Amino acid sequence: MKGKKLPARFKRSLWSYKINKIDIEKNKEEIITQVLNHGSWDELKLLNTIYSENEIKQVVAQPRRGVWFEKVLNFWTIMLNIKLANDVYNRAIFSMEPHD
């Protein structure tokens, strides 16, 4: 994967990034999270050609704090058969309300 450029088709999901500057390996967690949260069907299919199912599962199983839409995280945990502890799940959900 080293040296491969991220396809420009991901611009929709990664609107706040310069696509040509994103490192596919170094920024893997951000790319996967953003595409799962915001991606189109075509972007999701493309994501699966770049990353393995295990890499995608790992990102969902260890969700970053405050960046996931609740319905999206719920969907992917069901689809990928991942069980998250309630506190991990709740911390991962994007919210305008302050967290404890």
C-alpha cells in the first residue's frame, strides 16, 4: 500500500482534507471512520478494496471519541458483529452536549 494515492472519489467523505496529501496507511483510522460515517455506496465498495475487513473491523471495534454518528456506529457494529462496552460506544458518539 506504500506509495499509493487515495482515490479522488473519497473527496466527498474527506471534504476537509487535501486528498493528494493523505497517507493511506498513516491516516487509515481517519479514512475508514470518515467513509463509514459519510461515504456513498461506491466509496464503501472502494474502501473494501483498499483495506481488509480486519482493518475496518479494528477501527469500528476501537472507535475514536466523539466522531461517530449513533445510527452509523450502531449499523456497523451489527454488520461486523462487534460488541462494544456501553461506555466505549457512548464516548464514540458525536454529540453537541458535553460529555462527562
